[in-house]
Amino acid sequence: MNLPKNIILIAMILALLIPIYEAWKDDEVWQKMLAFASIATKTSMMILVVSVFRDDWTLGAGGVIILSVGNAGLMLLAHILKRLNEI
């Protein structure tokens, strides 16, 4: 009965491993920041999926806040670091 939910969560965790591998492999700061932004997005999407499965709106609200606000500061910092390396 819970098999489709488990398969969805396992697939999401496997998709989360791709940017983790990219961040581990690459030494460039810009690429690491992009990989961490991707990890944050995938994690917040996982939170939203779990909140729908559990029918928990409080957890969903936390996932939406992470999704909307969390990547903005990280991407701004990555852009500043990229500009500093160009000078």
C-alpha cells in the first residue's frame, strides 16, 4: 500500500545524490555553490512531498519557505564570489 510512496521518496533521494557528487568532485567555488543550491531545492521539494503524504500543512509551509527564500541568499553569494574572481 505504501510502496508507491516509498519508491517516490527513494527516487528523490537518488536524485539528491547527483549534485552531492558534483560538489564533491569539482574544486571550483561557483560549481559547488550551484550544486548546494540544487541540493537545497531538491530537499525542500522532498519536504513538500512528505507533507502531502502526511497531510501536514505546517511541514509544507516550512518547505515553501525554504524553497522560496533559501536559495536567494546562496545564489547571491555565489554571484559575488564569481565577480570577485573575475577582478
